[in-house]
Amino acid sequence: MIRVQSLRKSFKTQEGGVNALNDISFEVKTGSFFTLLGPSGCGKTTTLRSVAGLERPDQGEITIGNQLVFSSSQGVFIPGNKRDIGMVFQSYAIWPHMTVYKNVAYPLKAKHRPREEIKEKVRAALKLVGMEELEDRLAPRLSGGQQQRVALARALVAEPQVLLLDEPLSNLDAKLRNQMRWELKDLQNRLGTTTLYVTHDQVEALAISDEIALMNRGKIIQIGTPPEIYGSPVNEFAADFIGAANIIHGELIDGPDEKGHARVKTPLGELSATQKWRKDQLGKEVLVAFRPEEVSIFTEEQPAGRDNVLKGEIQGFTYLGEATEFHVVVGNHKIQAKGEPGMKLQRGAAVYLEIPREDCLLIRRGEV
């Protein structure tokens, strides 16, 4: 278990102070895979380094398991080498003059463990990541994926209570990154190690996380499971950062009813939407968001009474293999919609779009 409470951290620069962390709080359940996700400079790596003991926060508390490792109010700061953690850096930080075996053995040797114990645990860790046959190879002779596995074995060899991962897949090519993310999640499931992961890759976070904390400008914007983060964004930043989203400005004119459905006046016409996160007063400006894959495309006019039917014109399209992404102009707005890969619509073709009101969400404006 990891508990972070009211964490604050600022850095001094030539231009003045930078608030890297602004009241960060979250909890990682024992045995779960928790991801800090956000753009560059949002504070995710500073948070991870604070948990690792590589940064000393200005305020707040950090608990790992039953150990309080940092508390500004109590004057507690446990050095990183005395915290029960394993860490994999973005650069892997593998020593080039050492063999695979010696790289993985290093944490145990630093703790002066018996030779036979080191041998047993190193070989078990290497087997865990599929590197047992390469224990005598020098690190520079390894591929990127193999180096990543060595760094992971080194982090796990001492059987830490918590595993910290700082964008460990970012240096791999796209195909290998996709393969390694599944291997990493499978390994974490088998070991049950509490894991805190940092990435800016939305697809990666959605694929491997039990929970995600979405960060921006040193703050946590939203915490939830991957379906919650993707399907119910709390504000404009969350909707726009996670995947693609159509975001339309509007004014609330009626609702919500007992099912959470409301009517919104927009430049596209009146839309029926769903409120999940808050209740707004009538007449207040709101945003309506919906995903491209939630938009149905028709070439014929739809019967009256269906949800949110808009008439538009195909401006362009992009073939993506598993789908075709269409850019449809409705009035002065461009709407993204995804159709079947075999759907053939020419530029300039008239189409009708339908967005189910359950997928048409009211969200807050702003980034924080």
C-alpha cells in the first residue's frame, strides 16, 4: 500500500519558483497497479521520485506499507535506500561494464546477502523475466527489450514491497512497447506487487492500470479505473487528453430529469446529454463531449424521435486499418466520427450523424 497525502513541492529557477506539486493526495491499494498519467511537466515524475526518496517534498506525508517514510509535520525523511522499494528508470540505468547476472545481483550485494542466497534469487528473477539464458552477457550487447527486462529483474530481485516504474517502455519501438506492456502487467498480476507507474501514453495507461490518476499542472484532475477515466471525464482537459473527443460549447436549457438527461442549446442545434458529475443551473454555459467511436454515420435521413441527429458533409477521412476516421462538417464545426473500415464515403458527401444521449456528456470547462 502507498498513501500520499497533501504533497507539495516547488523548485527554484532563474525565472522564479515553479510549483511542481500542488496538494497531491492518492492511495495505491496493496497488490494493485496504479498509474500517474499526464503531459510533460505535470508533476508525475516528481511524485514518483518523492515516493522513491529521490526528492524531498516541501509539505505532506508519504506512507509505504506501515512505514511513514516522509512527513513534513513530524520531520520524518527515510532515505530511498532504506525504503522497501524497487525502481526501474526510464533509461534503465544498467551498468555497461557488468554482465546481466552482476547487474541483477547488485542490490543484494549492496545489502551483503550471502552468496548462495544471491545466486538463488538472481536466477529466479532472471527466469521471471525470461533472461536466464543470458546471465553472462554484457549489458551493451542486449537489445532495448532485453535491457528493460534486466532492469525489471534488478528491481524485483530483493522482493520489494513496492515497485516504482518511471516510463520504462518509452525507449522501445511501438511493436515491442505493446508486447512489453502486456508482459509487465502479466508479471505484476502473478507477483501481486504493489506498483506505481508513470507514463504520458494514454493507451498504455488504459491497457495496464487498475486505477489511473490523471495529472495536469501539478494537480490530480481525476482518479478512477480506465473505463471511468475514458468514459466519464470530469472536465475539458480530461476529455481532450484521454483519446479523441468532440467538445462543443453550449447552454443548459432544461433538466436534468430523474435519469440525468438534460437538454443543451449548442451551435449544432439542441442536444440531449447526460450529467454524471454535477448539477448545473439553467442558463449556465456547459461543454458537451462525445467520442468519435460513439458517433453513428448514415447516408439517409433518420426517423424523427432519435437522439441527437445532425446533418453534415464529409470533409475528409483517414484509413486506420481497424476503422476509418471521418471528418464531418456540421455548420461551422468539424466533428470526428469513426466508421467501419470498409465504409466508403467521398469528400463532399451528405451524411447524418447520431450521438446517443448516454454517450453525450456534460463536462466542466477548464484544465484543472
